[in-house]
Amino acid sequence: MKTTLQRIGMILFMTGFVFSVCAQEMEVTGTVYDAHDKSPLVGVTVQVKGTQNGTVTDVNGRYRIKVEKGNTLSFSYIGYLVQEIKVNKLHLDVYLKPDKVALEEVVVVAFGTQKKNAVAGSVMRVADQSYYLPSVIFPYPREVNTEEYEAFKENRFLSTIQHPLSTFSLDVDGASYSNIRRMINQGQMPSKDVVRVEEIVNYFSYDYPQPSDGYPVRIVTETAVCPWNKKHNMVHIGVKAKEIPSETLPVSNFVFLLDVSGSMFSANKLPLVKASMKLLVNNLRPKDQVAIVTYAGAAGEVLPSTSASDKQKIMEALDNLQAGGSTAGGAGIQLAYKIAEKNLVKGGNNRVILCTDGDFNVGVSSLTELESLIESKRKSGVFLTVLGYGMGNYKDNKLQTLAQKGNGNHAYIDNLQEANKVLVNEFGGTMYAVAKDVKLQVEFNPNFVNAYRLIGYESRLLNDEDFNDDTKDAGELGAGHTVTALYEIVPVGVDVPVGNVDKLKYQQTKNDVSLPKFADSKELLTVKLRYKEPDKDVSRKLEVPVLANRMNLNASQDFNFAMAAAMFGQLLRNSDFKGDAEYSDVIRLARKGLGNDPNGYRHEFIRLVEAVEQLEK
């Protein structure tokens, strides 16, 4: 009897052991390559089939994921065939084949996919209405589109006589471009409110000369014929911030403020956030420090301020993050600033890095409340970087408010390659300010300019008197950053595309012959710039005149590319001022402006325009 019981016990034990082995969790690592040229693929979605467990490949194409033995891993990437592999070993390299048919013929439409020639103008414009994201193209959970973008009217032409001054805050953000790229790569045409032209232009760096004479910024100017209206001219204003080698940057006191609410569950949200922050941590110095604050239904400190020399501790804290719950973003912001102020490094780089889809729904959540909250925090000496993630419920309008009102900048991270650009390649520009409250004011000479139009910057316009008011907030410039502004001007003698009003009864108008003539000057315009040093409250001013006879018949490569980017944005918005521009003109002008493109961003832009040209046929 005893022997029989022992045998039964042994059988039960062995059965349990077998089941245990079958259900054994293992950590699988590997690299995902392009099957054609064997190059590693960045940002590939690696997901356990039938679950929400997923990750994305890093800048070297590598991935790491925990999975039960026998489960199936799905590898998916836009433009490639999905590959599914049953897990039976710890190391698994994957070679994805390009899906030429999908790239050439398929576009995303409401509730499914169609052949391109069958759509006939029905391609969805994101944010116009709700739709479901088809998993055949983008393998994330289906969700109703509730993305939000701030509506705005584009700048119109202004009469130089009536409006001689143009004043605005500089904008170094490039979030709109990467968001547009995400949509186009999925076969979707963005709605006009997604398109902020200045952010398309400023996504790219330009080869402007370094500042001199002890100033942290420098102004460069150029004029040329307008490519979409040959009767008009273009004025190119470039601003370059001084470059600082990464190793000599001041000590960084970072607080990662990470959204771990339920809306961040998808593989292109929290897993991508964690991978992005790991890229940043890997490039920090031992003297830098990192704290981690998370928020869902409530906010909490996950990691107290920790030296970047203990990278393993920071990485483990990131690995342990899980998504779930509602979104108390306001509480998270308050706690993050409190911790940043507690560990403030005098003369250092003190910054909160917020990673979220912007879907705040608990506590402080409205645009007005968020604006008031962030304005109260910007006096703390702590700067703000806002990184947007995800799709379907992305709240661009809220993240724009946070960045604009809180001495901040804003980027949209659609894949790990973009995270590497923003957090590694452009670390100084993104993470360390050399000038704050940077404003531009341009005065036009009515002897030569009938009217002018600032291209973009609609959300950054200031009153003329704000230029000399040091209490008015404006944009920040990071180390090595370039900022570009473009004006389309109507020369004297060319019809002015502006409205008119009846002659005034109670005061003289400026075109009254009894008024004095304009000053006799050979200057086309004057560019003025105000800025403050990061730890100062009093601004300094730079001033550069532009002569009327400096028209360049052969625009520089940077000017050509900037004009191509602006033309692309105007076409996407179907602008009233796009003139006779076509996508083929954008491609031609961009190719003239390729110049030195070490990271391939300008070449990628041309491919993107080519894709839109096909979608619009």
C-alpha cells in the first residue's frame, strides 16, 4: 500500500514538474533585421500573440521580452510582413521581409483597408471623425480615435503701413512633423490642425554659424524669390544657439515623470517610454542624477534621486513599471516639480521630463487648469520637456499647452529612432537651455515692402509691446539648437493681397498725403531678438538690419530646404496661400537643399513627400 502511494505521489510530482516546465517563463533576446540588406530595424513591435505583453526594438534592433515557453512572438513593422515564431529558445534573431504590396497599394481607411486606386478621395484625415485602427496595418489594440488638436487660423498678409511690426516667441519644437510622419506612414492624411508649419521647418537642423562676441545666440538672414509665387519674395531668419560639448554641460538633475495609466498600455506607449528613458540613462554621466515619478489614479515616487553611476538601479525601476488605472496628470506634475526643487542643483540643468499621451482625466485636467498649474511652476528654475507617445487618444493640445507655458519643449516620439534623435543625438538642444524667453520682432520698411506674412507660429504670436516686457513668457533655446522663421513679402509695386476699410472720419489714415514721408533708408527690414540667460530675469537685445538690395538669386541649401518644408506644410493644410505649389515642387526644392545630411533626416523627408504625392493621386 505504501509503495502504491509513493508511486502515485511520484507520478503527481512528475506531472506537476512537466506542467511547470511547460509554463516556464523565459527571457528571450535577439535582434530584428531587414531580410534584404541585413540592417537592424529600429522600433519593431515585438508582442506575445494573444496578449498585451510587448516591447519594441532599440536603436541596434535588439529586443528583450519575457514569455512562456511555447508561446508565439509576433514581429511587426510598418512596410514589412508580420512574422510569427513559436518560442523554444532563449535567443531568437528575426529577419523581416519588406511588404512591397502593402507599401505600394494599401492605405488605411475607416474600419479597414482598401487598395489605393479604390479609395477615390476617401482617405481618412485624422481627427475629423472617429475610426478604428486596423490591426492588419498597425497591430495594437483597436480603439476609438479621440485624438485632440488645437484649431487655429493661419497667418494672413498684413499691410506694412498698418502693421509695421511682427512679434512672436521662438518655437524649437518638432512634434508636429514626427506626428505627421506617423500618420502618413500608416496611409493617413493628417487634418489641417495637426499641421504646424513652423514645426515641420524646425524639425531639421541647419548649418548656421556659431554665436560670437560672448552672445549665446546669433542671427543670420537671407532673401530670395518665393518658390510658390514668383511675384513675391521670401525672407529667411535663422537663429543659432551656442554649442556646448556634452561632457562639459552642467550637472543634470532630472525627474522622469511617467504616465503609467491604463491608456498607456499599448506597445507603442509605456514600453516605448521605458526604452526611450533607457537610451537617455545610458548617455548620462556619473555626476548626473535621476528620480522617477509615476502617475495613474494617483502620483508616487518610484525612485528617489539617484546617481546616474548606478544605471542598473535606474533600469530596474523602469523595467518594473506597469500600466493601469486612471490619469492624475496634475498630481504627477506637482510631485515631480517638488522633487526637482528638493534636489535643485544651483547653476545646473534642472528639468522634469514628462512622458505621456496627454490623456489626463483625474484632478487638474482641463487646458485652463493645466495652463495655470504649469505657469505657477516655471518660476522654480526647473525647465520642462514634454514627450508625447501613442495614437488613438493622443492629446496634442494639452501637451502643447504644457510646453508653451512652462519654459518647455515638446517632441512626439513615434518610434525608438525618434527617441534616439531627441534624447541622444540632440541631447544638448533638448535638455539644456542656453537662453530663455527668446522673442523675435521684425520691423518692415514700407519703402520696399507692401505687405508680409509670417509662415507658421500662429500659437506663438505676441503683442508688439510684449517684446520689451520681461514679464512675458516666450520660448527657450537649447545648446546647439537652430530655429528658423520665414516671411513671405509683397514688394512695393505688387498688388497687396489684404482687405481694405472705408476712409476714417475722425482720424487721419497713414496713407494720407499730409502725413510725413517714410524715413529714407536702404534697409528692407530689421530683425530684433530678446533673450534672457537661464538664471536671469533681465533680457538682452540683438539687432540685425537686412538691406533691400541683398536679394539672393541662388538661395543657400538651408534656405531651399526650409522653403521646401514650409511648402509641404502649406500643401498639407491646403493653405489659401500655397500659390501654385505642388508636391513635385517640394521634392525638387528639397533635393536642392539636401546638403550634408549625416543622419538621413532630409532624405527621409523627400521619401515622405513622395508617399503623400502617391496618396493624393
